[in-house]
Amino acid sequence: MLGEKRVENRVWKPNYFGPLLIHAGKSRDWLDTYEPLPEHMDFGGIVGICDLTACFPARSIRAKQVPQAYWDLAEDAHVEGPYCWILEHVTRFPAMIEFRGQQGMFDVPEETIVGTLHGLAAVGMIEPERVVAWLAGMKS
């Protein structure tokens, strides 16, 4: 959510590509491994949205055995894997939407975020076309 990386590392491949809400879990157990700690971190809700556009094994990215558009990631410090989810259009919400999460991917009712997305478009933080695409993608 800080715009520092476009890779999210997971141990499993997704069976879904498209709009993806970003949920911050409630656990703070991992904080001692994160330095420096960002000034503002949310816990226990939806903090943003992005597009999950691709997924590759980290070893394939490092060896540049992926489409050329992703070769710039070969030296990226965030490519750890085993699977690297490629995220585009990462947008942080101005305020967290409280929502109980789950492990893995889970469904979120459209009405939970539609107002936030339209609000972001109204103030020029995202293009209205992206809102339409995200909402359409979430229905499929």
C-alpha cells in the first residue's frame, strides 16, 4: 500500500486474476520483523484495491523466463516467492473499511466498497473507468 513494490509473495498460485481487495489482518505478531514500521498501519479491514494481473514462480522471474514486460522484476528485492503475484493499479483507500478477513481469497459484497470506489473517482484519485472495470470484474 506504500507503492514500494508490485509483487506479493505467496506459497500458492491464485486461480483468479482481476480486481483484488487488499485486507490488513488483525494480527500484530509479525511486526517485530518489519523495519522500519510505517507511521500509519491499519489492522482488521480492507485498506485498498489493485489488479492481480499475473503470477510467476520467483525462480522464473529471476531467470527472465517470463514475458519481457516483467524482466525488470528480475533484480527486484521483493521477488521472494515461491510464487510472485504481480499487482498493478494499487490504490490505498482514504480510510480502512472494517471487515473480518479469512485465510486465502474470500468474497466481499460489492456494497461494502462501492461507495469508497465512487468517492475516490469523485476526488480524482482513480479514473471512473477503473471503478467500472473493478466492479464489473468483481461480479465475474
